[in-house]
Amino acid sequence: MRRNRRVKLVATIGPASESPEMLEKLFEAGVDVFRINMSHASHELAGQLHERVREISARRKHPIGILGDLQGPKFRLGEFEGERVTVAQGSEFVFDRDEKKLGTAKRVFLPHPQIFEAVEPGHTLLLDDGKLRMRVTKAGADRIVAEVQVGGPLASRKGISLPDTLLPISPLTEKDHKDLQFLLGIGVDWIALSFVQRGQDVEEAREIIGDRAAIMVKVEKPQAIDDLNAIISSADGFMVARGDLGVEMPIEKVPGLQKKITRKARAAGKPVVVATQMLESMITSPVPTRAEVSDVATAVFEGADAVMLSAESAVGKYPIEAIRMMDRIADEVESDKGYEAILYAWQTEPLPTPADAIAAAAHAIADTVQLAAIVCYTATGSTALRVARERPGLPVIGLTPIPSTAHRLAVVWGLHSVILEDDPSSVTDMVNQACRIAFDEGFVKAGEGILVTGGVPLGQSGTTNMIRIAFIDENGEPVASS
């Protein structure tokens, strides 16, 4: 089963979509990767969802990715007297370590010693998803005094964010460690890492994860922007978490940051997912707003690998309609006459490595000879990622004998993965197999040609060093190759 579009669709599973029947319908509507949000899913439910997606993937003979999203640290206020107070603009507000007293309109208990350690005068505090804003005037080990710049109602246990403060904590909480071990145990393809502030955070997670899953960093903290190059070097993929970025940074900066992260990820050859509020109105409406359609289209024009639905598919009334809408928008954008001009307006030169040289050559040759598809033999997925980085104007087929590689590549732009039952025994067998698969999967017709990349000696990762061109007859067999 092939998709005609190149951008991939990620859908969050929730009460509206967790049944086996609904998951299958969402796949049919266009989902390439399913996201399990561990902020809400129990281990039992996560295991059931993983099994259901794998069953669909096996039955449809189509690799589907599974993304396990860790909750990360959550900072919340203590309790208020009467559960709710109104904080006056211009007043002084105190955060302290006294948990025996209920909060008032002037103070509240803050149960996070890390905040007291790191915050400094002049830092901004955001409460209740940014609805209230304060500026720290005094900071100590047991007491933080702040000036209320934007006041309003404030309830118990609401969240607090610190956009200016580098907090001395790991992105993995005790809950995250337990969730991570469970997710790795059942075999998810990607781990989404929340609350990343620096490249070192990714390295710490890598020590635990190893090569059992790929790491997708959720870029949601201003501190992550400051150390973006190190994070991109350390991670396998990225999610532009625009909701949290829009809370912790001026919201007008988010579109520019989305472009910056997308371009840097593309340059590194690592997949990037644009997420949050893409079709938000479709939680309750069968049709999106025109602004939302434009938002999704912009991400597709920029060359993002995937666009993601959150509440729309997890708890919304119209999850199937939302996926179909995403699919139609992507198809329309990718068939637009200006699409390629915008997509290729920004490109980077290949790195001085054999893999990049092969990928760039494959793209150039396929365009020059006007071939129908590029077929990559890949063990780890690296070759297919480098070819997809070039954003070729024709399908890319990734052939691998390793199911986990095929599932991970499900999120990558323009890439159609196929799990091989048998490794090719020779270069001739490699070309013959590539021709048959490309023909059977509907990517090439009789008389058309494909480009095949692979490595010699066969079966060794990191040895991509070969390009072959083959033209195909009416039976899917090569009639000529070079």
C-alpha cells in the first residue's frame, strides 16, 4: 500500500481513536505514525495500543511507526485557600517552601526546590499556560518575590513555566524512567523526549535508550533554542512543539522558529515533525478554519517531514475527517506549481562523506535520466535518510530486512519502506529484487527506469558505495541495467 503524498501524517491516540476499528480507519485515511502520549496512557493501555498498531501493520504489509511520548517534568503550584484566588496586576507575589499554609492572593507554596536554586532577579515566571506573568525581584533558597505584570484568576495546582531559567534537572523524571523502560520493552520505534534544554540532556537519554529506539526531541523550551546545534547533533529527529514554545516565548516568534528548526533538521538529514493546534477547531467541528488550512500548508511547503494531530485525533469528535483533511491539504500543496520552487529555495551542500555523495549523485542522476523512483537498500536507515534529505522530486523506496528500521523510517519525508523477506545474494539479485518491488508496489511501469543504491560487500551497514540504473519490462524484470 503506497501513499501518493510525500509529507507524513502523525496522529495521537486517545479515547476517540484507541479502538482497533478506529485505528484501522485512521490508517486507511492516511496515518503513517501513531503517537502514544504517556501523560495520559497507562502501561496496560500503551501495550494494547502498540499491539493493535503492529497487527494492522502486519496485516496490511505496510510499516507503521509508533512514537512513545514521555511526559517530562511538570512544575505546579501548591493549593490555594478556596481552590482559587485573584492575583492583582502590579502587586507583589511570593513563592515559598511553607507547605503547611494554603495559598492566598499574595503567596503560595512552590514544591520544587530546583526552581529556588536556579531562578534569578529579572527572570520571568509564567503561570497557568502564560495567562499570568510575573517578574522576579528577589530570589533566595526559600523565598521568591515577584512583581505581577499580568494578573487574573489563579487556581490550585496550575502550572508554572520559567522561560529565562536553565533548571538543573534531567528531562527524565522517575515516572519517565518507568515509562521509558516499558516503551523500550514493547518495542516502540521513536521516543519523544520532553523538556530538553541542552544537547547533554539528549546524551543522557541516549545512554539509557541505546539503539533500541530513535530519539525525537520536542523543541519546547527557549533554552533548547539556545543550544539547538548541539541538540540537532545529538538527536535522531525533532518535534516543533509550538504549544509550549508559544507559552514560554513571545508567540510571534514561533513561526520563525518553526522555519529555523525545520531548515536545520533538513540540513542535518534528520526528520522534523510540526505539531500542536494544526487543525484545532476540528476537535468540535467537521471542517477546519481557513487559517488552520494555511498553517498545515505552510509546514508542507517548508519541507517538514511530518505534520501531527494531537487532541484532534485523541479526543476530538472528527478524528477521521481531520486526517482526511490533512491528507487533502498535503496532496494539494505538493501538486501546486510553486511547490518545488519553494521547497528548493533553501538547500545545503552535501557533507564530504560517501553517503552524502551517493545521495546527491542519486538525486542528480534520477532527475537527468528522468527515472521513476530511487530504491535504497539500507540496514540502519542512514542511506534512505540521506537520499530523503535531498528532497528528490520522485519516490524513494527504502528496502530493509530489519522491521524496526522500516518502522522508524515511516516518519521520513517521501520515503516508502518495504521489509525484505530475504537479503539479496549478489548485485544482480539486488537490482532484480529492487525492480520487482518497485513494479509490484506501483512506483514504476513497463519502460520506465529506477535507480538502485546499495553497499558492497552485501549485508554490511555503512557501506553504501554503489549506484545502478535499471529499466523495467512488463513483468517487472530489468531489461537493461548499468
